[in-house]
Amino acid sequence: MLTAEEKEKMAATLAAPVAHADHEADRCTSEEENRAAEALEEGVQQQATGPAAAVGHNRLSKLPLTRIKALMKTDPDVSLASQESVFIIAKATELFVEMIAKDAMVYAQQGKRKTLQRKDLDNAIEAIDEFAFLEGTLD
Amino acid sequence: MAERPEDLNLPNAVITRIIKEALPDGVNVSKEARRAISQAASVFVLYATSCANNFAMKAKRKTLNAGDVLAAMEEMEFERFMEPLREALEVYKKGQKGKKEVSEQKRKDKEKKTDSENDKSREEDEEEERMEEEAEAENEVEEEEVEN
């Protein structure tokens, strides 16, 4: 479980401006990785436009990998991350969003509402162990 | 080009779509709820990264790998994610392998073309190719290490 210190570190990371320049990040990744990640990101953007967009074989992750990687790199302890690890974190985040939305929905339904509200999120976070890491981190 | 944390939120449209696909039809999501979920998702990424990085550091590796992330999921009590993540990873790896083969094939085709154009310096080319292949073999080993 997260210590208070770790939570503080995360909150600081989210709040403080990022210190390391981007060229450092470039040195860490190979050009091929960047191209592949960009290709994946493009795949995602194509999906977002037009309702007729087909599900491409490359579109395994809905979330853009370059953005996920940039987030990961804000952690000063992280030096390098393999392409696969970035992908899995993106995928895990997708599963997390699904999970928290469904769990919060239970509270909306209890309140006989069809609209998910912020308080439903708060209730879910308080009630469900797996979401304990979120306590005190949201605005 | 420094990135500010505010710029590093996950795209709203994608978050909204994931939420909508998870919930039954006819359900709405307030703007505040959407914003909170998006923020929570960012926190999740940071938490998972930090956790995974601990495993990498324990193993004295500088590169975070997929195994570290899976171990992090278990540590974070998201075991339910592990099986779907493993499956997605398999599909992803196959896709990556296909891309690598395509780019390698393109490179070989390009080399063949160059060879036929330079008949006089054919011997030189052959030697160069041999040296390149050796270097490539080294690179492949490196790449595999990174991807593991």
C-alpha cells in the first residue's frame, strides 16, 4: 500500500512543473520505439474520427502510448521503459477506468439516478479497497 | 520542450468513450465525474509506474518491463487485470513482430537493389553486408533485452 510519503511524492509530481527536458526522454527511447508508438497513436486518432472507422489490427490500446509514456517519465526514478511496459500500463489504465466507472455507477443507481456524478466516484473510492490509493489525490 | 503536468492528462474523448462503453445505454456522466475519472486514471498510471519501477530496481534493471507491470498489478490488488493484460500483451507482441519483419524485409529489398546497381564493387558490397549483418545481430540481441 502507498505510504503517506509516496502519496505526497505523486501529488507533487502532478502539481509541480516537469524539470527534465524532453531531449533526455528522446535519448532514452530508440527511434524505432518512437515511430511505433506514433503509429499506434495515429491508429487511435483515426478511430476517434468517423463512425465508420474500422477496428484496425494495430489499435490494441485506446489510450495514446506517447502520452502514457510521457506521464511515466515524470517519475524521476524511472530511467527507461520498454515499449511493452508502456502498452501494458495503457491497457491497465483502460481496465481501471472501466472498473471505477462501473463501481461508481452502483451508487448512482442506489440514488435512482441515471447520471453518474462526482459524489458517486467519491463513494466508490471510500468503499472499495483497490481505490484507496486515490484518497486525497483528486481535486 | 518541457511538458507541463496539465498537458499530460489523458485525452478526454478517449476517457469518455471508455466510460460510455463500460456503462449501460442511457446512462449519462457529469462533466465533474468525467474529469475526476480522468484525473484518477493519471494517478493510476503514476502509481502503477512507481510500483513497477520498484520491481525493476529490485532486479537491478534500469529498464521497466512488462513483467514489472504485471507484478505491480498484483501488488496493487488488481489481480483481476492480470489475465486480460497477459492476453493483450500476446496480441501486441505478435503485432510488433510483424512490423519488425516488414521493416526488415524492406531493408533487405533495398540492399538487393543497391547490389545489382554496382556490379564493379560487388566484392566490396558483400563484405559490407557481412559486417552489417554482424552488427544487426548485435542490435537484435540488444533490442530483445530492452523489450524483455
